[in-house]
Amino acid sequence: MKIFSALVLLAAFTAVSLAQIPPAPGTPPGAQAAQALAVMQAQTMFMTNQAQVQGMIASQAAMLTSVQARSMFLGMAASLQARVAANQSQAAAISTMQHSLALQKQLQVQSAILSMRIRGVESTSAVQRAVQLAMFDPIKSSGRTARLHAAAAQASGQTSSGQAASGQTAAQPPSPDAASLPVEPPPMMIRPTFGNALVVEKPVFSVGSGTVPAGSKISIRSETHYATLYYTTNGWTPTTLSAKYTGPITINSSTHLEVIAVGPNFLRSNVERADYKVPNAPAPIPESAVLVSDDGTLRAGTPVRVAFAGKEIDSESAAVGDEITVVLDEQVKLGETVLAPKGAPVSAALTFADPTHGSAPGDLVFEIRSVEIAGKHVPLFGGETLEGAKGVLGGKSAKILPGITAMAFVAADTLVK
């Protein structure tokens, strides 16, 4: 009996551990989805609470590295849940699958936003168009709805018309249309690495910090073979979700530029910074308000600017879980009506805080979660990273100063009217 109990505990521990391991780089979307589904099946054996199951599905989906893999996994998870819910009513089975499909829709929106950020697109209208395209798929939506009702009916012992199936097994839900499944991209070329495989050379600017004329173009390179460069101009430290360098950057106003190089071995260079001043250039004027649609819906993908308030946050003393004060940096308006004023509180959390370690600088990471607008809970999606500079005598701490701004995005259509 003790041996059996130990094996059960080991299986449970293994299932949970697997959920924390993201797929290996280069794994095809189909293989990622299948692996995630296997982990989900293993874990649901030890869960009786439906909220736990849904949370585990969301966590597992978030670790997948492509939109195709997430879409495939969430669709498979929704179908599996309906099939195993034999003791649920038809309404409960439909509710379970609707939750999974809603989660899939939200992840598609977030993936579209991330894709635009990686490409360096900051236009509000362009981001919203990308989100609308990610959400608009009437053919698949119709097919998913039909499969949802058929699977739910089967799970509850009913036919699709709602009549009890007397002596007969309910028809299996139709399999997804093969033509609608995402096509796997071709494999990436195998890239050799030259030089030291454990070091990524720092990025080098064609023009150093200083005063430059408007229209100046700044080129960036790294001596590491096949390194990918990412940059920011908003004061935050770049990550692989920042704009990817694809050509010279045009400087038309005073700009703080930060760049990292990421090598084929996934190691990262030091952060390189440069400040450019353009004489007599007007400062860019940010948008002063977030505008809600006439129907009262705040659309998914709508950019929302936030700002830090309160005290300075220093990586030497900060800890994960500390309260941080983040507020709206612009009004939210429906026509001439202000639904949320500038300065309204925003839910945000410090998710990583690391002090300096010798020559390694301190780090701070935060994420933006939600805001209350006209008494309605609006989910937000966003966050930034801040890394201290490297000093002569060692790394410096990262400090988030009051007044610094960041951009978040509405994560799901929300009626705020």
C-alpha cells in the first residue's frame, strides 16, 4: 500500500512538474499541442475543482510558443472536457466549453498584440485592426459552435435536438475541418555559430550619443553571427517582445535608444544605450484620451497609457508582491462623457525584483492587469522590464521613477456603457 501511495504521489508530482516545462525551441505546433494535452490529461486526474482545471489549461496554454499551438491545444482541451463530462447536464457541459473557447479567443488577441509589438508597430489603428482580424473568423466560429453543442449533448446523454437517446449512443462530434487547421511553417534553417558560443557581442551604434540633425538614421550591428537585435525608445529595457531591428532607425526628435542582441544559443548581450538630441524638434504629443466606441464597448487591443505614481521603486529594496501605484495617464471617454479620469487606479503587480550581484545590474519586471471603468472590470494586458546600467565598479540598481509611463492593451471586449 505504501509503495502504491508513493507511486501515486510521484505521478502527481511528475504531472505538475511537466506543466512547468515549456516546449523545446523549434518544436512544431502540432507536437506542442499534443504534449500540452498529455500533460493536461495527467493533471486532471488529480483535480476535482473545475476552476483548478481551467486555471491549469490557461497556464499550460500560456507556455506554448506559437499562436497555432495555443489554438490547437485549446480546441482539443475544450473537446476533451465535453467528452469526459458525462455526469454533467447539457447546460453545464456547454458552459465548460464556452469558457475554454473564450479563453482561446483572449489568447488570440494577446498573441496579435505581441506580434505587433515585436514588429515595432505602435499605431493605435493598426493594433486594433490586427486584433479585429485575430477575433474575426465566422467559419471557424460556426464550426466550433456546432461541435460544442454536439459534444455537450453527447456528454449529457442527449441528442443534438435535446431528446434523450434511448438505447443508442449519441453521435460523435464531427472532427474539425482539416482545411481550417493552421498550416505548420517550414523548419528554420540550421544556423552555425561562430566565435564563443557562450558570449553574445554587444550591439554597436553607427552614431554615438549626442546632438544629431532631424532625419538621422542610426544603424546597429552585433559581431555575433546571426544575432537578433531588439530595441526600445520608451525608457524601458528591451526584451524579445520589443521591436525587432530590421533596418536603420530614423531619429526625428530627442530619443533614448536601448538595444540588446540575442544569439542563436538564446543568450543575451548587455544592454547598450544611446541618447540623441535633435535641436529645435517639437516634443511628441501623446494622445490625451482613450475613446470608447459609440455602442459603449471598449474594444480588445485598445492601447491604454498608464503611469507610475507614489514612491520610487528600487531593485535593491523591492520584492515580488510589493504594492505598486499605477494610474491611468489619460482619460477614458465615451463621446464627451468621462468614464474614467486621468489618475484612476490601475491594478498592476511587481513580478520580478532582483538586486545587483557584483557586475550584474538589478532588474525589475511588472505586469498590468486591469482597471475599473464606470464600475466595470476591464482586463488589461501589458508590462515592461527595467534593468540597471553597468557601472565601472559593478552593476547599478534598476529604479522605476514616479511619472514614467508604459502602454497596456485591453485584453477582451468589455461593455463599459
